[in-house]
Amino acid sequence: MIHTLLPVFIDSIPRDLEEGRLYVSRKYETAVHKCCCGCGHKVVTPLSPTYWKLHEQDGKVSLYPSIGNWSFPCRSHYWIVGNQVQWSYAMTQEEIEAGRRHDARLKDQYFSTGRPEAGAHRSESLSAPEQQKSEQTLWKKFKRWLLG
């Protein structure tokens, strides 16, 4: 398992990725790394208002929201905060599908109005554990509402 990702700022993403590196291309607005569980899959995170946001501070980087590798066999779920990997809880298939529908609605709204609905995105002022706790509570409420 990887516990630290060191940022490497480049123009183009290299063909061969090193474990423990987060390759960031401002030119192509993308960050790429090998899955932190060690499975070797390439994780691509587009940087944009409707996907992930990269935050840089004091030479360290954070990505928001969390990384959920639902299409990989490992189904790993983690945050990248200040170059550190913070593991998150394993989401159920129902939570994943509800999250995908929620993200699709936010993207639809963003592209139709040019901005997401008020309060739809997590606050970047929260720490990753606070965001995870808030996310879990919101997911539970959303899941109860969705599944009746």
C-alpha cells in the first residue's frame, strides 16, 4: 500500500508511472497516479470544476473529492491530502450508484447554468476526516431517502 504521493509537475503524462508519484499536467488539466492499493492500475483524475480539484499549499498537493476506484477489482477508496493517502471506507454498490447519479446531476446543472447548485460540493475548508465523516452522514441520509 502507498501512504505518500509526491507530486511531479510535467507537461505530458509519462507512459511508465512510478508508484508513489502523482503526475500533474497543468497543460492537460489532469493528474495521474498508480492506484495506492498497489494493484498497479493507472488512476486518471481530470482537473476541472466538474471533476477533481487540485489544491497546492507549501509544496504539497491535495485532490478533492476522494478517489473511488469502483471500476477496478480492488475498489479502493481514499483521499489525497497534503501528499498523504488517507484511506476511506468501502462503499456499497448502492452508495456508488447513488453517488454516480448525484455527480451526473451536478454535471448537468453545471453545464446548463455554468455553476453547480448551492451547497452541492464539499467544502474545501474541512479536513479529509471531517469531509469523510460528513460524506458518510450525507450518504446514509441520501441512501435512506433513495432506497425508501
